Amino acid sequence: MMTKETRPIPGAMTLAEMKEFASFGSATQRYIRRSLDVGLNRADAIETWSRDAVEATSIQVQIQLYKRIEDIRKAIPNDCAIDSIEAFMPGLMSLAAYDLGQGRINSFPAFRFLYERLLGPDSRPWLPGAFCAAASLPHLHPKTRKNLLQSISEAAATAPGWSTREPSFYPEWVEKVDVSKTAH
């Protein structure tokens, strides 16, 4: 008996990623887009995202912290040996603690969505542990810690394997269109 090889439908994964992104609240979507601009050096994040001096300062802090991303990427372990995580997990947990502390990433799916893009698919096996560690830290309000920790599904926490497929959808800033000025 021959089995038919299944191939992904072109664009299906991109569409799934877009739908997942659309399921996040507007503040989470905004923070993810801003963080990708900072972490991937896509645009002047302060010019694009700051609405006031407080937000500009927050973005400046994020820019300084996100300078670690390249080193964190280089330190992603190739195996599960405990000694291979020492150069990786502390930096990842520190960055995750900052992002969760901003109050815009309010679930594991949103965290995973952001970090898969910041660090790449090889980081996937490490994201549940980093998320749980950062979500447990005392800088977060107890109710926030509870909500974050409850947002990670059993399947995500106990996955037997992870995809190595690169993310295909990287959300960006979209200018608002003034519909009163559009041609009819």
C-alpha cells in the first residue's frame, strides 16, 4: 500500500501565524511589533512607537536590553545537556522577565510568538522553561504571575518535539489610512 506524501499548502502556515497574531489583544500586538522593530533592527522604534516621554524611555531601555539578543541566539544549546544551558538561559530569562514586566505580553502564546521571531526556531524547546521562570519572578504582581502561568497549556509545557520551521509572518507597523482622503 502506498501512502500519499502530505505537503504543506503554500501560505497556510503564514495564514495560521496571522490568525494567531490577530487573536492577541491590541496592546499585545503593538508591543510585539515594537519589540520586533527593536530586536531585529527594522526601524527607528522610538520614532515609530513612542507616544510620550515615558514610552520613549521604555523603548530606550528595551533597546539596551535587546542588544543581548545576538549573544543569546549564539548560545542556543544544540542538546539538552544541563551544562549547555548556562550561557543561554540566564540571558533569555532576564529578557523574558523584562518583557513580561512591561504588562503587554499576557500569555505564553504571545510570548512564544515574539521569541520565535526574535531568536529563531532553535529556541522553541527552551521557551516554556524561560517563560515559566520569568513568569514566576517576584517583580510581577501575584495575580499577573498566576494568569501568565495558567496561560501555558499542558501540550506546550510537555511537548515531545518542536518544529524547526522558520516563522514566516513578522508583523510590522501599518500606517493608518485616512478613508476621507481615499479615491472613490
